[in-house]
Amino acid sequence: MHLGKLFERSAENFGELEMVTDGEYQATYHEELERTQRLASAMKAAGVQKNDRVAFIDTNRYEFFEILFATVSLGAVFVPINYRAKAQELEYMLDRVDIKMVFVGERYYPMVQQVKRHVLSLENVVLFEGDHEDAIFYKDLLKRGVQTKSAHEGTEEDLAVLLFTSGTTSHPKPVMLTHQAVYNFLNVYPSSENKEQEVLLQHVPNFHVAGLLNAIIGIYKGVRFVLIPQFDAQVWLEKVHTEKCTRTFLTPTMMKHVLDHKEFDRYDLSSLKLVTYGSAPASITIIEETMRRFPETTDFSHAFGMTETMSTVTALGPSDHQLSGTGEALEKQKKRLHSVGRPLPDVRIRICDEKGNVLPPEKVGRVELLTLRTMAGYLGDETSTQQAFTSDGWFQSSDMGYLDEDGYLYIMGRSDELIIRGGENISPLEVEGVISQHPEVHEVSVIPVPSLEWGQEVMAIIVPKDENNQPDAEAIIQYCRENMTSFKKPGYVTFVSELPRNSTGKILKNVLKEQYTANNKNYEHMKGR
């Protein structure tokens, strides 16, 4: 199905239901479709044609839906951009995909102004608010359009969206996603048995695949969107309480902020039926605390995916989060909380060694995937595209992991993050999982550092739970000795007030590696083995 038709179908099915609110603005599905059709008409008159690229740069706002569906209905390509990008990064992304029109919030407009003379393809800048002579005001552009049913230019195999990867290890890559790839995901998305309209609290950045998919799936299902421009624990709690939200998505960092809020217990979260979490490795301590402190009626699901596969490929569902029984059965259930679940119905997963041989259960190797919603490639980068796929068409992720006997996938870390100490492979995620359960640890990141003796040594960079009471490094190392194989324990432990993150909450390990391996840094002042 052409993505542009999706909104029309939803308007037919859910027309008079409220579609979106941000606290000040409310609109039904019919009203939003009318605005979208007017916008598409105005964009076409302004010169947007099939295959042109249209960017959106701002936090979450209701116009996002209008711009997304107006763009794809014209056969143009929607490109949500990281609003936290610096000028040099923004220029790279806009120029990389030949952006023709940019929709931007006032806060980010000066940076667009700064770089636009270097982006030769850029013709129009549309501003949501404010007054600037060389920009079109969004409301004025909307007034120029006429409501008319879209022609839905192009075919299902055409590009619908260009999404940039997070760029944690290199320049962000523009991932090409077709209309069909998006619709293939919708075809396997579990249908809800709840006949009442779901209320989705949407605060995930819209330039992230999880944010984009939340928007598209929500439209598909006729949900009511409650928008928060950016995540804030206080606002999140208030919105769940007052708007009776039934679904939401949280990263582990967001979970922690919600749990740590001083007035957490004052808010009624009983309306929440499902909390999906993902986008970054989750501490079992945080997951178990969230399950314990949230209402008993709230289900949890862990979604694991990537931009190149149109988001989720595995899910650890609500039933996997229901811990019961005793002894060996209970321990098996708890172990599964360390996994990212089993493949969705349209996904096949295999684990391969460096020679491409398929490995049996419990053996660690590269995670490879096969699904009909894999990207069409990286725009303008045939070399990287070819390297991403095997000769038989499987997508080669950057993740190392293993499958257990029941088909649950366990991620051990990225292939470029594994620590090789004296010839032994050590998963940073495994070490982090142990250290994060120490009562004095708020969060931790584990990286390799050079070692003359071992080649690489394990370093744990820890944010203490109490910034005024730093844990004893030797106690941390001893804790690891008692809870994991000895050779995996950290050789060095250091403490920091915070860890560097990208805009989606992922810890920037490349930044930490640069910081702690620069200039042959001496670690003797840190606690060693």
C-alpha cells in the first residue's frame, strides 16, 4: 500500500475521533486529513515534486503528521532530521540527501539560516512560528492550498522516508525505506483486542525510527495522540495522570527518570495498559523496579530493532515479563529478561561466525536478519549497502549475540565494542549488567582500553547513585568477582557525574573510548585488578 493512502483510510474509519492534542490544539482525524490535503496542494504549488526531499526539524508537534503524509502523497520523500544536530552535522545531512524544502521550528531556524547557502538544492524554508523575511510562515503556506484528494504519486516500491542512523560510530547514514517496507511492518503488527480508542503518549523524537513508527502505527490503529515536545519526567507523569494514556514508549534512561521523580507515587498511572521499552540496553534492576512500582495492570514489552529494518525485529512480550513459580523455572524466566525476545512473525534470525557459518544455539556470533521490510540501501553509498548484506540476501547487523534453545535473542554488544582480553571475548553488556545491580551504582558503561599485558583491558565508567558518596572501586571489582567469571571483571574503575549520550539516549561509547584512550592515558591512578 502507498503510505499516502493510509491516512485517508484511517480518516474514513476513525473520522470523528480525536486524533491529536498537545494541550492547546485538538483535531479529529477528518480535520487533520483536510489540513494535510491543503498542505499537499500548497507544497505542490511551491514546486515539490515526485522524489524531492522534504525535511522536518523540530520537537514533537501536531504539524509533523500533516507534513509526513502531505509529502508522501506527492511522491516526495520525508526526511526527519535530528533537531539536536550541530551546524556542521545539519549541513552534512541536508546536503547529503539534496533537501528541497525544510519545515523548521523557530528555535532551530538560525542554524538552518547558517547552513542553507551551502545546501544548493534547498529552495524553501517553512517556519512554524516567528517572523522572518526569508522564510514562509506555515499557516500562510496552508492558506495557499486547496482541499483536494491526493493523487498518491508513485508506486509502493518508491522511497517514502529517509531516516538517518544515529551515527554513534561514524557519519549518520541515510537509510532508504520504501512505502512497501513500511506497510509490511504494519501487516505483522499485533492487533489490539481493546475496542476503546487507545491513548498514546508520544514523546519519542520523531527523527528516530521508534518515534516515526509510533506515529504511523498510531494512525493505522486510530489512536489518540497526546504529544509532549520532548521527554520530561514531570510532564510525562502529569499527562498519563490527566489524559489517561494507555500506551507509551520509554527508553531505560526515561524509565529511571520517571522512577526517580520525587512525586512519583502521587500520580495515577492505572490507565497505562502497555509500556514498551527499548532503544538502548536496559538494566534488569531498572526493569524489575519499574514492574514492581507501576500498576499491576500495566503490561511491559521490550522491542529491539534498528533503522535498517524499519524498527522492531524481536519482542519480549508481556507474558515474558510475568515472573511466577519458584526454583529453576523462575530463574529461567528471570534470565529471559536479559534477552530482547523472539523474532516477530515476518523476521528470521540467524547467528553466524566471521566466515559466514551458521552457529548453533548458545554460540555468540553476528546477528543476521531476513525480512521483507529491510531497507532498500544507504542512499548514494553502494559500497556500504553491499557490505550490509550477505550473498544470500540477509542483513548483517553490527550486533553480536546468540539464540537460546527456545529462540530468544541475547545481544552481547556491537561487533566493534567487544573486548578481547588475552584472547578471550568479553561482552561489555554482560559486565554492565552485573555492575548495574550493585546498590551504589546508578549507571555504568564498560569499554576496552589498551593493555601491554593483555592487549585490551576492561574499564568500567560508573555514575554513582549518590554523587556525594562515591563507592569503593575495590568493592565494585570484588562484586564482579563474586558474580561473574573472573577474567571478565574490570581492570579499571573510574567514577563520573554523567555519561555522554546521543539524542535518543544511547551512551556514546566512541566518545568514552576517545576520552580514555587518548595520548596513551595512564590508568595507574584508577583501581586495577
